[in-house]
Amino acid sequence: MRPALARATSALPKASRAGLAIDAWGIGTLAVAGLMAAPVLAVFTLAIAPSDDIWGHLARTVLPHYTRTTLALMLGVGVGVFAVGTGTAWLVTMCRFPGRAVFAWALLLPLAVPAYIIAYVYTDILEYAGPVQGALRGLFGWSSPKDYWFPEIRSLTGAIAMMTLVLYPYVYALARAAFLEQSVCVLEVSRLLGRGPWRSFASVALPLARPAIVIGVSLALMETLNDFGTVDYFAVYTFTAGIYDVWLNMNSTSGAAQLATVMLVLVLALIAAERWARRRLRFHHTTNRYRQLPTYRLDRVPAALAVTACATPIVLGFVVPSAVLIDYSIGASANTPVADFTVYALNSLTLSSMAALLATGIGLFMAYGVRLGRGRAVRAATRLASVGYAVPGAVLAIGVVIPLARLDNAVDAFMGDVFGVSTGLLLSGTLAAVTYGYLVRFLALSFGTVDASLAKVTPSMDGAARTLGSAPLGALRRVHLPLMRGSILAAAILVFVDSMKELPMTLILRPFNFETLATYVYQFASRELLEQCAPAALAIVAAGVLPVILLSMAITRSRPGQWEGRRAPA
Amino acid sequence: MSELVAIEVSHAFPGTRVLESVSLTVEAGQLVCLIGPSGCGKTTLLRVIAGLDRLQRGRVLVEGKVVADADARRHTSPEKRGIGLMFQDYALFPHLNVFENVVYGVARSGERATWAREALARMGLEGYADAYPHTLSGGEQQRVALLRALAPAPKVLLLDEPFSDLDITRRAQIREETFDLLKETGVATLMVTHDPEEAMFMADHILVMAGGRIVQAGPPLKTYLEPVDAFVAALFGPVNRLEGTVAGGRVATPLGSLAADGIPDGTRVQVLIRPEALQLDPAPDGVAGDTELSVDWARLLGRTSLVRLRMRSRATGAEVLLHARVYGTFLPATGTAVSVRLDRDRAFVFPAADN
């Protein structure tokens, strides 16, 4: 078929524009997009609101420092995750050495540990009073800090190390998937043209994987900007820490909004890098023939080095923190009242489940709306609805809390004037506000997952269902939903776990005295009482393992030709 | 009664006109084939008729009732049109087994479900009722898809390239089975194909489409023997091309003269000759007169032999290559001089493209 027509005929089925149900799709998607984009817009609005030369003050005082620190942190983490992620992906994909099959999935495990939790753990064991320095003192007979040098964990370098340890899996996962997806033919052509295996890898496989690696680094850096717990605890003054400082300590919302705006510029740069890489990714498949990738057997010294290289990030990023938390949890059961823990866990469960349910439902609604051919406006609206994934929680928190407070005040004043009743704060500091914040940040996650899975259902399936008598909703229920069950569950799990780990927004948006596992860990661990909150931290890590399992299954399945035996879409 | 009528349907995608004022009629029990090169708008026409794409211009009637009318902004959604559509990729639901697929559009028990069971049995698929589509062969999937489209007893059935995904060795048999089933159900069928043999076999009526228009409509025999232009002639099989000028209502070629009905004298024309229209005889002196004909090579292709001829003008020395298809084994040695008799039913004269 000619390209133009092939495109035309494979266009998604268009449904009738008549009828309320269809309009509901268009209007609903636009409304969701508006709600999801509102916090970011609110930040911009607040930032340009007149204030008492806060900006000039910020620029003279803290801004240069925030900028330097943030950029240094991003540079450090960027280099760190690139080196660790690409290096390990390369080893487990291209070489054969003992334990390779286990490393292939275990390298994803550190993703389960939030940066703030690993920071608490390492501070706990590496600080002066901790077991490591204690053991060193005992061993060498030192008696005071003057006797020896030990790296300060609570520093910029420490923050870089912590974040690299838990964020490198983003690069690892994407780079590995890219290596697996590559056609072996291009590697073989390179070999036949006279390049050795290692040079072929460097000159063919690595450049082909470059877009995927760029995406991985961008995602890791977005997480870096989002982090609050680590930089707060380490007193590393990045923009996120700065926003809280200016907002809560200097009590300047517009100042915080202005900092947030500067931060959004960095975010935009990351989004641009990611989009650029995603576009490139599409052109990087030259053939469709796949075979088992060639692997190079390593023995003795190289094998030992490879094992060390792969084991180190897993041990440091997952095994040690988990072991410490388990150890403390066993000892802590006496310290923490079980009732408290149960309440916090239930709170986390409730909030995260609500967010997961809503995000999955809305994501499905939007994805199917786009598929029904609601036109360019709806497509654009879904993009707008997805901006939140890149925006740091601290920025979104400002964007949610301030407009809500103003709305509440307006309603209160109106009700007071008209009916003489004070409604107080209706939405601020409610579970609805927290859930809204989670939705803004994580909707892209569920939408993306559902949309990708919907794209695998060929358009002719829709056509077949429709001509056999199913209306759009009937087709969704009888054809799409059963085919997408796994992905819908995956989408819900992803949102659930990320909501559970979320700290910066939860801290600000939660109802007064309402503790989740994450805020509870933050409260206690930042006061160096890690033992007490270890069970809560452990619960978060355990939940975090779920998406890791999903991810590792997805990567294995990503290799073309190893997919299910279903007919390939024509 | 005309079960399906499309009146002046036009359709465009951004930047491309796909259908230009297409009209057609399919009677009950009739099988109409829409043939044309890839990308001529055939599939779009099916989608518009089925209601999967919204009609932009024109009208569509099923059983005499308007289901789509662009001017009146009427659009009956596909599920309410009573039109069956079988997709080129079959679009079997992978999560449903064969029986569940077939009865998707009807009640799971009842008259049509019974019909479905019987039809499955008759197509030799009774053992597969519980099997999932991906475990079936291409031919079995095709039959399931056909039965699924027929199960709701549609008045109109649309088939999009129903045999193109099949193994060449199974195609003829499945084509015949499909033909029998369609004739038995009496459904008005509009089938899209790019394979002329398939169209000739299946169709009561052939519509030839090019560039979004119907360029010729008629029964298979007439379409094959009386193509309206060089495009249609070439679509239905390979041709040898010669050039000439009309004089006295005829055009003279080295192979003989042909009637050029309705073309004014002095017009430059192209003469299209099917390979099977060249009937070869060994002849020591080739064609009489100005032209020498000799065998360049000959190959046995199975049922027929393909012979390439070298036709040389004694006067100018100009050479032309011709292909002839001869039934059975006919393999003269290279250089053998031959004489040609022309079957004028399979040779066509059209004004040259540059006129």
C-alpha cells in the first residue's frame, strides 16, 4: 500500500459524533486536562504576582547558591547513573559470566528504595556514632574525630552517591531494553565489515541505544529534582529545599513560586531532551530480523570484575538498606506501638488506592477517547494532562495548595456574606487535596501504560467489534478491557507504589496530624530515630519491589519475536 | 432488490483525495468485486460503507434505507447498520475462543448460535470450537472470521482482501469454499481485492477502481475482453505494447492490422497484446514482409511456456521484444524463426497516452 493510504486506512476508527456519550469523551478529556495542568499554571500566575521585591532579594542572596547546588547535583547524578546504568546493562546483555541471569533482574531492585530512605540508612550506619566508624575506631584505637578522616555522608557528594544508587536503574532498564531490541543483523554486518566484537559494540550497539540512554538519564534527573527528603536531611540547598525554605520559613508564597518557575525551566530542558530522544528512537530500527544476541564468555579475572561491577550497586543500593531496615524492624517491634504502624499503613493504603483507582480510570477514559478519534484537540489535551510527571512534587504542592486555599477562602467569604455561615477550609488539607496532587503527578504513568497497551490492540479489532453490533462502550468492555487486563493492573500498581513513596507533596497537602508511612518515616528518621520507623520504611521498600517485578517482566517481553504467539498485526 | 447502494461517495484524508464520486449497487445474492491497485481507495470505501469512517460526501443505503447521508448529516453507527465486515487481518479476538468469536455478534444460545455450530462443523472446524485463534492456521482463521461476520445474518457483507494472507497453495480451495458459502447464504457481498484472477473467479460483477474512481464496471468476461483503457487491460494481466497510427479506421502493426473503432484517423495509438494472443508456429521465413521474428529464449513455467521473441524490422533494423504464452510445452531453440497468428480478441487499441 502507498504510505499515504496505508496511513489513512490504518487510521483509528472514527465513531459517530452524534450522541451524548461521545461529547462526554471530548469534554471530559478537556476538563481532566484543565484540572491536571492547573497547578503548573497556578505556579506561573503566583510567580508573576507583585511582591515586595522578593525576587531581587532571592537573586542577591540564595538563588546563586541554589542554582549551583542543583546543577552540581544534577551533573553528579547524571554522570553517575549513566556510568552505572549503561555499564551494567552492557555487561549483562553482552557478556556471559556467573550469575548473569540473576543480575539481569536484581539490578533493578534499588529502584524499590526511595532516595530519602537510603539516605537515612547510610547516615545511620556511616555517621560518627554509627557502626562503621565505631568499628574502625575499635580496630585502630582512634578515640576522636581528630584522629582520622572519614567522608561526610551528609554532603552534596553524599547526596549524589545516594541518588545514583537508587536512580541508576532507570538508565539500566532502558539501555538494556534498547540492547535487547537491537537487531543482531546490524551487529553481524559490523563484524563482517571487519570490526571486532568490542569495537562493534562501541560503534554500533551503543550509538543505537543512545536515545534510550538519554531518556533514562532524563527520567533519573527528573527524580533528582523531585527529591526532597534527601536534600532536606543532608542540608544540600537545591531548588526543592529552597522552595520549602522560602515558603515555610520566609513565609513568601510568591518567592517560592518564583523559585519553582526557575526550576520548571530545568524541567522543560529535561522534557525536551526526553522528547528529542523518543523521536530519535523511532528511526533506530533498521531491520526486523532478530536472533539471540551474541554473548562473550568471560573467565577468571574479567568474570570476577564483571561480577563485582554488577553486585556492587545491588548490594549498596538494595541489600544493605534492606538488611539494616530488617535488622532495626526486628529490634523495633518493642519501640513502635503496633497500633500506630497499622494506622499509618492504612492511611497510606487508602490514599494510594484512591489515587491508583482514579488515575487508572481517568487514564483509560482518556486513552479510549483518543482512540475513538476525538481529534487533535483531545490528543493535545492528553499531553497537557500528562505534564505533571516531570514537575517536582514541591512545585506541584505550591500549585495545589495556594489555589485551593484561595478557593476555600472565597467560598467561605461568599457563604459568610450570603448565608452567614462559615464553611472554613473545604478542600485544603483534605484527602481530596492529596489525591488531587498525586493524580496530577502520576496520571501520566497510568495514561502512558494504558495507552501503550491499547495501541497493541489493532484498529481492525475495533472495526470488527463495531460491525458485529457493539457500541463503543460495549467494544471497550468486551474486547479492549479483557485484552488490556494485565496492563491496567500494572498501571494501577505503578501509581499505587509511587503514591506510597511520595513525600514532598504529602507533607504539604495532607490533613493536619494525618501520617502516612512516608511522612512518618520522614518525621522520625530526620530526627535520627531510624530504629523506630524502620518497619514503615521497610513496608515502603517492600511495596516498591512490585513495580520492579513488573518492569523486569516488561523488559524480557520487549524483545521482538519473543512476544506471545498471537498473529502479528497486519 | 438492491441490498447495498452507494451514491456519489467522496472521501478525503488531509492532503489526499481517496474516493471521487463512487457509486455502486449490490443486489441480494450478488457478489461484486472491487479491484484496483494498492492505494486506490478500496479499503476506505469499505470502511465508509460500514460506518467505521464517517461519510464526507454522498449517500449509503442498506435494504433501501439511508444509513449515511452527508448532506443530511446522517450517520448510523456501524453497530446499527446490519453490515458484516471481514478484515484483511481477520481481527479475531485473541482472548475469545473460536466459538465465542463466531457468536460475538449474536446471542450465545438461540437460532444463530445453532447456525454457528453447524457452520463450524460444515467447515471442518467443529474440533476447534474451544481453541484460541493463535493456535489456528491461516486458512482456519480465515474461515472463523468469515463465519463470525456471517453469524448475525447481515444483509450486506464486505470482504477486505479475504484471501491475501493465505498460503498460495491453499488459496484456490478456500476461495471455492467461500464462494459456495456466500452463494448459499444469499448475502449481498462486496469484496475488495487486487488479484484479477480472484475477481474473475468470485465476481458476478467487477468494478475497476483507479485513483479513487470507478473506471470500469461490468461482468468479468466483458471486463477482461473489453477493457476501457490501457490501465484496465494491464491490470488484468501482462501485455505486449506496440505503437502505431490510425489510418482508414485501422492500425497496422508488424503482427497484422487491427480495427481502431471510434478513433479518428491520424491518431497515434498504443496496441496492447496479451501474451496468449500470440499463437506461434515454426516458420522458416518468419512473418512475411518487412519483419523478422525469432525466438530469444523459451521457458517452461508449468501449465504454459513463456517464449520471448525478438522482432526485427528489416528496413530500419529496429528491434522489439515480445512475450508469448503458449499452452503446454513449447520450447523452440534460441534463434528459431517463427510465424505469429494474432488472436484479435485479446489485442486492444487505445489512443496513446501522450495524445
